[in-house]
Amino acid sequence: MTKRYDSDKVKTLVHKIYKAYGFTEEQSKAVAETLIYTDLHGIASHGVQRMVMYDHFIQNGKIRVKSKPEVVKETDVSAVVDANFGLGQLNGIYSMDIAIKKAKAHGVGIVSTRHSGHYGIAGYFANMAADQGLIGLSSTNSRPAMLPTHATQAFVGTNPIAFAMPAKPHNFIFDAATSTVPQGKIEVYRKLEKDLPALWVAKDGDQEINDHNDTADLDALRDPLSNVGLTPLGGVTEETGSHKGFGLGVIVEVFTSILSLGNTSTEITPEDLQVGPSQSFIAIDPAIFGDVNQIIQKFSDYLQQIRELPAIPGKTIYVAGDKEALAYEDRKNNGMIIDDKTLAEVTGIADRLGVEYGSLDMD
């Protein structure tokens, strides 16, 4: 079951938990902000639901609390960052800040980051640039999860691509895995005991798995050597466009692991402490193309034209960022939504760390 909770109270609890791990006040505040931002925008798969995974990695040393990212190669418009296995959200903020500064100074900033950690939603970092009037892009690879077209073993990560650009009435933010869904969405459905509604997971390349009770096969998603994997965008056949999602996933590898000389998806395993995800952060100043206000207005007008197209009866046409803006308004006013199992995980971490907390309910 799910329930509404006060987002400020949950943010305070998350902040206290990361302070208890040993992160600084500023770092703990930043992590809490990214996780609650994610839940408030309706992306339950990558918000506080992810804390139990981070907890495991902090305990086994895959995430190193005292570690700091550092620039190891740099030009006016580019940088390579070695994150030294710090917490992914902190690495992402550090790296995108560099890209933004370079874009403001030189028009473009591109950062490729290696040895990082799971950084939550890519859209958060792309939107960091958009909030400063820039175009932002961010991507990350992950452990093997996606089945390449016609393959019977996962090899490519979910490898999301996020793009954000200033617009009216709110920023345009596109953030999507290059697999049909991210791994976290499977986890949410299983917690809610809901069957998978479409071809999200396949076995032996083309056998669809939908039953949330299919524990063995869904657990096998965690095993990179198994014959079970997430489907690429487009499903499992070329006729439906499987090769497109697979191809986009490979492009993400170029900007993340290949350019940084970091770990590719196939090299990443959860328990190997010497490997970690690679990420990319790009900021572009639209002023290098013309008048910024005119560009943003033209884009805003274009998006509004899409919204006003004739729609299927009973349906609404949304552009990227619309649903998230509606979710934010709802959850900020009426409480963020957390399922019972995730809440038990978060409060269990707090109890173990000796973090005190009261009711998280809405007043």
C-alpha cells in the first residue's frame, strides 16, 4: 500500500541519515534535496526507494563516504572527472557545476565522469543547467541490464538520456532510460505486488515475463550472466524498433565510459568495489545561437502547439516536464507518496543508525 507523507519531514529524516553516515552538512542537504525532488516529481523508482541500495553500498564500501571527485583532465570546454567512488548524487552536482561554468564562459561545457555511483535521475542534473538558462544533458551507464537486439544475455545498462531546456510555463525536461523501463520501476511494481503491464522483461531474448510472482526470473535481473534482461526501447525485434533503444544505449556508453576511460556497463557488478558507473554532463548556452529570449519563446510556442493538438477522446497531450510539474504541485501540497515497504526500509536505516524521527504524516 501507499500513503502520503510530509515531504519536508521526510527530507529532514533523509538529511539526518546521511549526516549519520558521515557526510558533511552540505553534502547531506544536497543528497536529501535530490531524492525528495525526485519523489515530488512523481518518479518513485529513483527517490527514497533507492536508499536501501545506497545503504548496502555504503556498508560494503562501494560508496566511500569521505571520497571527493577530482578533475584529471581539462580544457576550456571539457573535463574528465574521477569520482573516486563517492556518492553518485554528489559526483553529479560537482560535474554538472563544472559543465555549467564552462558553458557560461565558452558557450559549451562537456564533462565525462568515471568511477561514480548510482546518481538517481539523470533529469535532475540536466535541469541544473536549464535552471540557469542553459540547455542541459546528462547520461549514465549502469551494470548490464538491457538485452541487445537478438541477444539472450544482458550486456548494456539501462543508460538513460536526459535533456532539459528553459521554457514557459516550466522547463522542458525529458529523462528516459534507453531500455523500456529502468530497473527501479520493476522494483516498485514488485513492492506493490503489481504485474508488469507490458514487455518490460524478457527471457532468452524474446520470452515475455509479466507475473510479479515470477520471483526466480525477476531476481535474475540482478545477475549479469543470466538469460533474463530488460528490453530495449522498441521491444525485442527489429520490426518494432528494438535496435533503436539498443543503439541509443551504446551512444550513452561513448559519452560516459568510453570518453572518460571508465567502466563500461559490462564491467560493472554490484559487489566489485573497484568498478562504478560512468556519467556525462553537458551544458550549452543558447546565446551562442542567437537572442536567448527569442529562442526560449519560440520553443515555448512550439511546445504549446503540441499541447493544443486534437487529442484522443479522454486523453491529454503532454510534453516532457508537464506531468512532472503537475506531480510536484500535487505532492508538495498534499504529501509525497511512499509505499509501505520503502518506508519500512528508510525508517529501518534510521533506527540502525540511531537517527531519531517523529511522525512523517501530513499535519
